[in-house]
Amino acid sequence: MHVSLTEQLEKMVKAKVASGMYNNASEVIRESLRFMEAHEAWICQIKLDRLKSEVSKGLDQLDRGESVDGRSFFEELSKE
């Protein structure tokens, strides 16, 4: 596989190798991809947690009788 990097990204990869933390550019790229995958999973979990929180708030509102009839709401909205 051949990957093209911008000059700035190539410098970053070379700096990581030069730091001694990685033996070669492939290790830097593999670690970066693993980090990206973990980051995406973390973002998905945050979004899922927010969604669950909002659903919970909505269910609590329904339990308190704080609801609006959907059909009536959209009828009023279409009149405007």
C-alpha cells in the first residue's frame, strides 16, 4: 500500500520516529489509525449517552403529564 502525505504530516511522522518512540513510519501510522478508531468509538459513545439522556428526560416529562398531542401540534404548525 502506498500512502501520500502532505509535507506537514510527513514531518510529523518523521519527528515521531526521530523521537525514538517509534521504530519507523509504519508504526506511527498504525498507532495513529488505532487512535482514530478509539476516538471514533468514544465519540459514538458520547452521542449515544446524550441520546439516552434526552430520551430519559422525555420519558420523565411524559410521566409528569407534560406532553403535547403530536397530531394537534402538526395541525397548528401547518396553519402558521
